[in-house]
Amino acid sequence: MSIGDKVALFRHDCKQRAANPKDGAEKSVCTQTQIGTGEVLRTIDEHYSIIKVAPGVEFKEGTVVEKL
């Protein structure tokens, strides 16, 4: 990522399905929902950047950030 790049922020919404009657295994179904946007202010290294998120966007552990 580079300074000024626009990013999208996502959360994963997961729901537990009922156990499979044959083997008793439980499964989760997850969907990715966009919760907002932001902009890269500074890059730290190839894995980390500091971003500014749009007002009202809740950024917390588990939030996924992808370059637009």
C-alpha cells in the first residue's frame, strides 16, 4: 500500500448451522460485509499501514482491510 491509497473495511458475519445429523459436525456460514472506507496515511512495512477511517466506521479486532 502507498500513502493516499483508498481502502475498504469489512467485517465477517458468521452464523452457526445446525449439526449435520449424519456426523454431528457443526458448520458456520460466513459472509463478508463492507462497513466503510478509509485512506492510507503512512506505511510502516510491507504488512502494516496506518489508515484514517471515515467518520462513523467502527474499526475493531477482526476488521479486514482491502485496497480499492
